[in-house]
Amino acid sequence: MKIGIPKEIKIKEYRVGIIPSGVRLLVQSGHKIYIEKNAGEKSGFSNDDYREAGAIIIQAPKDIYDSCEMILKVKEPQPQEYDFLKPGQILFTYLHLAPFRELTEMLKEKEVTAIAYETVQEGKRVPLLEPMSQIAGKVAAMVASYFLSAHNNGTGVLIGGASGVLPAKVLIIGSGTVAKYAAKIATGMGADVIIMGRSPSSMVALEDMLPENVSTLYSNRYNMEKILPTVDIVIGAVYITGEKAPHLITREMLSLCKKGAVLVDVAIDQGGCIETSRPTTHDDPVFEVDGVIHYCVANMPGNYPVTATQALANATIPYVKKIADMGWQNASLQDAAIYSGVNVAGGFVTEQAVAKAHQMEYHELKSIVDHCPKFRATV
């Protein structure tokens, strides 16, 4: 299979979809890899590194899209990339379609086979989301601490306090991977941390593995309204596979927050779990609503590409190889994890959460593969 890796063009997105070790593995299996010039530069990999691994360096992204059967990316296609995509092409990347109707409609119209990293599931695990969730959780605690400073209009509370002075209080909403790693960093910095979740087993596990300065609290509106006036930092760490994030902090609740409190909405990729959130960029990361600071950068790990690229590429390469070796149809029908990753195929929405979010018709993927002639012919 011809596999293309374009350079990411989302603002301050420095990650790349493959590393040289992955190139070598695929080339040794008989596949051809085309990568855009300097795509891996900020991730620590030169054009020569990729050439030595067996990749072909391409100057223009359009040439990659024109010649490749599978496009391997990190972030969702940007509007200026839409015209490059072709019917039947495989797109394997983070998509987060539930909040983005325009992107969903484009993938349908183009009849792209869109496989989303974030909905690839193995049991209850989302293995291609986990490494970036680790990084995003760690980054969330660090950036929250920075924006808590007075020169950023924050409360001026040092996250770890000082001798005789109480530390900042941090509320983390969610009890999954982002929450765990945000709590690790925040507690390591000396904060008083509360994790709010709805899974008793997850909260017990977090209490067992984290330091004594972590408490857990059951997530409901009553508890949220009681706790918000007391905290300096809120980290939104909610993820429901494929679905638009629920608004657990409403516009009305914002009035309960301290002036200068910092809200970091890690769920912004899925629409955000804070009603007043909107996507921001690394160039312009924060905004204020009623004196409350919102940090809503939609690609937080992209600012640490040397670490993030390697973690992501190591996780994705087994799935990339299986799709390349078998074709996406056979790979998805034989591997439940890949099957769950297919969000759009042949002009149909095949991910139920995405169809529900946009009130579009949902089609079971197996039914499409079994009954659509153009798919049957290639299986």
C-alpha cells in the first residue's frame, strides 16, 4: 500500500504521523511510504532520518494525497486540505467528529474511509488516545499553574503554597487517564486536589495510587455548585468515546467561580465540558469570561512534539501495519478495535455517537462492507 504522511498545518501543531522506526517496519513489509519534506523536523527527525528508513520525501502535500491510498496524520484535516482528499482514500488520524458537522459532511461527501484514533477501542481502553491523554493531563496542570499568576490575571495563588500558607485547590472533573496524570503533576507540585467522577471503582483506584493530598467527590450538580467557589483551578477531563462532551459546568455556574480562577478544558476536542469554552490555539491560548480564565487549546500535546510524536507513533503503528497489510475492510472485520475506529465509510456515518450528535443516519459498518459492491469487490 502507498501510505502518505503530510506535514501538519494546524496552528502550532508540530507532531508528525510516523517516526523512522515505523517507516522501516512498513517498508520491510512491502509498503511504500511518502512523507512531506520537513514533516518531522520539530519532532526531532530529519528528512535524512526518514530516507534512511526507506521513505520517499515529497515536496508538495497535494502530491501525497494524489498518489497515496492511506493518509496518516495527527490532527483532523484543516479546511485548506479538504480538496486534497479523494473518494475511497483511507484517512487515519484524530478526528473528533461529534462537535464538527462540516468536517463530517465533507468526509461523507468525499466518500473517504475515515478511521479515528480516538474511537479505536480494545475493551474499555482507547489505546490511541491514552498516550496523548497522559501528556494532556500533565500539561493541563502545568499551564493552569502558569496562568494562575497575577500577571496573567489569575488569583495569584502559588499552586504549591508556601510554609504557613495553604496551596491552591485543584478540581479535576473526570476519573480517566487525563485526570490521573493531571492529578500526578498537581499533587507533585503540592496542590490540594479533588477528583470528581462517577465511577466508584475508578475513584477507589485513583485514591490507592495517588498521594494523600488527593480526595474524590461524586460528580453531580449539587456537589459541583458547592465545590466551585472554593477552587483555584478546574481541569475538565471528561471523555465519552466518540460523543460530544456534556457541559458539566454551565454558563450559570461560572458565577460561582473565583475571579482569576483558571479553567483548563481538555475536553475541548469533543466540544468542551464547560459551556463557556471555545477552541483556542497555542498562539492565543486563553480568554476570560466574567473574570474567569479559560484555557482551551485543542492540541495541547502538539507543543511537546519530541515526546508526543514518539508516544503516538509507537501506539498507532501496529494498527497502521494491519490496515496496510490487510486492507481496511478485512482489518476492520477481523479486528474489533479497528472496526470501532471507522467513523465514516463510503459516504455513510458508521459511528453511532457521531450520527447522533449531528442527527445523521447511522449505518452499521459490517452491513456496508457486506452489501456495497465497491467494498465487496476489494475485500
